[in-house]
Amino acid sequence: MPTAHEVANLAQLAEFDEVIDVRTPSEFAEDRVPGAVNRPVLSDEERAHVGTLYNQVSAFTGRKVGAALVSRNIAQHIETAFSENPKSWRPLVYCWRGGKRSAAMVHILREIGWDAHRLEGGYKAYRRAVAAELPQLAQRFRFRVVCGLTGSGKSRLLSALHAAGGQVLDLETLAAHRGSVLGNLPDLPQPAQKMFESRIWWCLRSLDPKRPVFVESESKRIGTLHVPEALMTSMWQGECVQVRTTAMARVELLKDEYAHFLADPAALGTQLDRLVQLHGREVIERWKTMAQNAEWDVLVRELLERHYDPAYTRAILAHYPGLQRARTVDIAAYTEESFTGAARLLLEESLAPAA
């Protein structure tokens, strides 16, 4: 067993040069400590094989075969990923429970001369901490909720606020989704729910509770993911900022953000089929024909007027009571200068002392 000086806890994460996850690639893909790199001591197939031997042959046979596989995999990491690390390198290693897989890696790294530590409790301890801390973190912040119809530039304004030094929680970026029926991002799948929560936890931990945090007026679901309940409640109670822009600017912005559909009308048609129950087959087929004929301006305007605007208005009025007292920000045009100017004005107001 590792000695006390070989064990660290989550509060000590920043003290290490690298965080190493030695679990299998599939475990790592579902969720991990933010910033961790995957250096598995067993592949998915190897772990399944060892488990089968352990349960169907004998514990001794499983441990013997597992030890050989773990040793070979650790040796490969030492010869490749770790080969150029200096003697001063200080890694933190974890597995599922902080047990044998991480202990094996730590033992060998320490024998070499590196000051390796094992994360106490492993990934399970980390996951418990995220689940316990997320509700507490969500209640610590004063959220300024950026509201506005689809295409009004909410995400662009959040980006401009971040660039100008504001504190931003960009849930759509963390979820890899734009939050609507057409919001999936090409070639970028959404993370698992656990990883989404990890990303939120990591972001909130980096923010200052004394300063406001800007966030978009999301619904409970972003694509397939659910916004944590405590965070959603805090957002609903936040102060709202209403973004407005012209209908023409909204169309141009959406054509830019959804350019992948302009290049692939068939993919857009597949997504539009999900709206048949709401709008009927005749309307959907007409919209798909517009897409095939590249009638983008007309199609986008109809989607906004008949689908997005009514749905957004119903949802926003039901959940964000602060909208009735919202500060209105007008975006004159779909330009970087317009969003930068609006962001600077909002930050100046947020930092001004209360009257």
C-alpha cells in the first residue's frame, strides 16, 4: 500500500505538473478530472479479459495475467510519453477507486525517482466531490442572464464579454451544442452528462463570486444534456440582459453559425424531420425544398417566425421573471465592433458601484 506521503487529495491538484488517468480509454472518455491525460495501464479489452479470468478461472490467474499486462503498458508509457520528463516532474495518478491500477503506476514512477502521488479515492472520490460541490457553487454566484430571440447574438455577446475580461459561463460550448433542434455541431459529439457536469464544476471553481457571471438563458436541456438543477434555479433567479438586433442581422448571423447546413441541405432536412409533429409534414417538406433550392434567407426567416421565436418567448417568460426588468442592449449590426461595444458597456455597468 502507498504510504501517506504518496497520497494527495483534490485540493492539491494545482500542486502537480500533470494529472494522469490510468483507467481504460472508455472510462476516460465518459468523464475525467479536467486536464487529465489518459495513460491506461489496461486497455478496455485487457481489463475485460482479466476480469473474466478472475471470475471464471481464479483470482490468482487473473492477478498474474493482469500484472503482466499492467507492467508492459506502464513500460510503454515510460519509454514514450514519459521519456523526456525531467527528474523534477511531479505527476498525480488516479484510477477508479485509487487502488491497484494507480498504485502500480505510482510505485514504478517513484522507483525511477519521480515524485508521483496517487489521488486518494480515485475517480470515485472526484465524482462525489463534483456532485456535492456543484449545487453549492451554483448558489455562490450572481448571474447576469443574457436573453434574446434566436439569432440575436447571445453567444457572440458572451464571447465578446469573455474577451473583454468578463466572467462567463458558456454552457453551450461546454455542452458542444447550440441548444436547439438544429444545434448539434458537425464532427463534435456532445460529452457524456458526467463530463458536462465536470466542465461546469471546473469553470465555476475558477470564477470570483464577488463579480457577476454572464450566462445565456438556456433551457433545462442542451441537446441531450441536462443543466444541473441547482444551477438552473440560480440562473432563473438572475438579473436579465435583453439583446435585440434587426431581423436582417439575425438571418445573417444564423446563416453564418449554421453554415454546415448550407453546405449539406440533406443533413438539415434530417433535422427538420424532427419538427413534423409540431408543424406538419406539408410545412416540413416545403422547408426542405427551400433548403434544396438554396432559398436560405426565406427559410431562415420562416424558421424564426414560425418555430424559434414562439418557442423561445414561451420558455423565457415562464422561467426568467427578471426579464420584465431587463436591461436592453441593442446590437446595431452583425459586426465584431457592435458586440465588443455592447460587452464593454455591460462590463462597465456591472462594475459600477450601486447608487
